[in-house]
Amino acid sequence: MDNVSFQGAGVIVNLQFPEEANPTDTITLNLTITAQVGLNLQNFTFIIRVFVGTGWQQIYDEQVLSLSMPQSNVLSRLIWFTLPQNANDSLKCYMYVLTDHASGLPSIYNFNATTVRTMTYDQLLANYSSLLTNYDTLLGSYNALSTRYAGLNSTYTSLLNKYNSLQATFESLNASYSTQKTTYDALKANYDSLNASYRMLNQSYCTLKGENNSLSSTAGAQDTELTMTKDIMYALAVVTVTLAALVAYNKKKKSEPYVILRKETVALKPT
């Protein structure tokens, strides 16, 4: 707890605040006003504000009017209030004190009090310890990953150099491919034209081949017939020649004279 004390206008004001709080917490304050001399407390106003969302919001006010206080008299107040859901920053306190001891000269005090956090200091400390442990673990992982990264970066540099070399080769081959593709397209166009011509010629060839086969069949039949005719004529010629020879022989045989051969023995005389 924090104790806050103010002195002026013949009174001493003491406040006791918690050091910190969370949104939605209920805060209890102890307020005491002690008269240093006998006086009349004409006006005591105490206002507390807290920052919510985008602006300051009043969450408590206390006012005491025309209270007669003998010397050393103590006025006690127990103040309590609940912090809004989205409260943050610190409590802003405004205090106004006016007594007849210092008539016309009020004391005005503005001060900060309890710090409003979404988490308390102990919770933050626990989170810090947990985060520090995680940090050490992550640092070890980072160092391991850094070492691995160095190795991978070296591999990456090597692969990048190879990639650049392959890229240059690819661009060269791509340029060659474009040239060859142009040539291929031209050749393909010629091929398609020649293929169309070939199909037309092949169709004509098949037609002519059919006609040739038909003519060959006809010629073969005529050749066979001609051969048979030649054979018959040859046979007739042989018969005719044979008959002519026979007739000539018979005529010759009738007119030939007889020849008589006689055998004689010849003796040689000695010399």
C-alpha cells in the first residue's frame, strides 16, 4: 500500500492506496482528515478518474461541506469503487480543501495514485521468468538454426551458382530451340505438302497398278494363245516338210539304176 499525505488550510489529509490493480478489481481506500487547530471544514471535495478506452472517466467522488472540527479531531472515510473493464494507466486524483482557517485560500491537489494494469506486478514477474526461460531455450534453438543456416546458405550459394550456369545454358538452348522450331515448322509444312502429294500419287499408283494387273492378265492370256498357235503351226510345218521329203524320196527311189558289186581276188607278182 502507498500512503499519500497532504497538509494545508489547517488540516492534514492522509490517503492509503494499493500500489496496483487490474481492471474490474474493487479498490478500497482509507481517507483521514485531521484538524491541526479548531476550524470549520467548509468544503472538502475528492474526485477519482481513470482512463477508459479513449478518454478519462470519473469513477468516484466524495464531498464534505460545513463540518466543525475541534483541534486534533479526525474525520475517517472508507472509500471503495470498482474499476471499469477497459481501465488502464494510473488513477488521477483531484482534491479541494477549503477551511475558515485560511478563508478564501483553498488548497488544490492533483496527483496520481494506483497503477492500473491488465496484469499485476507478480503476474508480470512470473510471465517475465517464463519468457526468460523461453528466451534461453529459443536462443539455443536460434544458435543451432544459425549454424544450420550458415551451412544451408553455403549450399544455397553453390546451388545458385549452378543455377546461374544452368540458366545461361537454358537460355542458349532455348534460343537454339526457337531457331530449330522455326526450321521444324517449315519442314513440317513441306512434309505435310509432300505427304498430301504422296497420298495423291499413291492413289494414282494403286489405280494404275490395278489397270496394269488387268492388262498383264489379258497379255498373259494372249501370250498363251499365241504360243499354242505357234506350236500348232510349227507342228504343221514339220509334218509338211516330212511329207515333202517322203514324197521326194519315193520319186528318187523309182528312177535309180541298180548297181552290182563283184568281189575279186588280186595276186601280186614277185619282182
